[in-house]
Amino acid sequence: MPPADGTLVKLMIVPYESSKAFADSLPAGPTFEAQINPAEYTDAVELEMNADETPQGADGNEAKIKGIKPRTFTFDLPLEGSGVLNANGRHGGDLGSSETLIERLDAFRETVGFSGEVHRQRFLHLAWGRLSVTCALETYSVNFKLFDPQGNPLRAVLSATFKEHKDPEVQEKEKNLASPDIMHGHLIHDGDTLVNLTYGVYRDPGLYIAVAEVNGLDTVRNLDSGSDLILPPVR
């Protein structure tokens, strides 16, 4: 969350050699700090559908959710090279001392660029406010908007799309939305029973007693509507 004193917090892009590294390793290159924070960004989620085989004579396939594809994040980052901004990204800069727009673009490319050791693009950690995600650059483009008399760009918008990246082990577990290998929380509704809930997640209704013990339930018959139920992972 932003500091309580109102300090301006910039969007940060930090490069790493692997998707696990940001938790316990040094960055693999320079951090890119947004000159001006985006006015908005898009967090897109796409469901992966799996159509069942259709019996002969049926009208069509019944689409079922197979999983959730990696999220994508799209930002429009303003770049200013006219000198009107100071080091904090606010108006009041010195026209003769500003970092050029091309230098800002080069800094972005250096951060998101390819890793020489593993011959692939770097993993990136996006951090801004509540946003904290590991990802990789998918696409970017630059829309130049203002030029000096010599044709040098002074103002532009950098549009970048990042695709979330998760460790293969975590991704495998999340392929099935009801995977028994991950923790589930369930808000109890009228008509819910432990037998049905445990079958829906574990495909084993016999685990209802263990679920009742984890949740400290005195009875397995009557569930209080509106209360939360924990369905722990199978180990």
C-alpha cells in the first residue's frame, strides 16, 4: 500500500533470472522505475475451455472449464523527455538536464531484455501498490507524440503487455480448479452438505469426517448457512 505520508510510489519492474528468484536473490539487472505512473492498467483473465466429446446425434459440445490461463497485465506508461519533469516525475524540471526519452526507452529494454545465461527473456517482478506479480514481457510498442525541431522524440507512450508466470509445480496444481492439492475456502449455502462438498473437491465423500475435524464441527449433518468452511489440501 502507498505510504501514509502521501509519498509518491512509482511502478517498479525488477528483472530476475528465474520466476522463483525474486524471493531470495538479487536482481539480474537494473530496475526500471516508471517516470510517470500509469493512469490505469488492465488485468485480464481468460478461462480455458474443454469441450467434451459429443455423442452421435447431439446438437453440440458442452463447454466445460478446464482451467485458467495466465493473467495478462497491460500498461500505458507515459515517457517525457522535454525536461518539464523533475526527478520525482513532477512538473518543474530543468529543460537542459532531463534524461532523454531515448535513454528512458533504452533503460526499459535493458530491464526486460534477454538473459545471457539462460538465453531467454528475463522474469520480471511488477510492483506497484497492491500489485505484486511475477511475469514476462509479451509485447510492447511505443507511440511517439512530440518532437523537437531536429526530429528527436520528446514525448511518447510506452504500451506494454506482461504475461503472468508461475512455477510449473504451482501451475500444474491449478490446472484443475477443484484440485485437491490446494487449499479451498467455501461459503456455506442452504442445502450444502459435507458429503457433497468433499466429493466436489476430492472426489471422495469419505473424507467428510476429516474435513469436519479440521473445521472443529460438532456435527456433520447441519451446516450453518453463511459460515466459512476450510477444505484443506490432500497430502
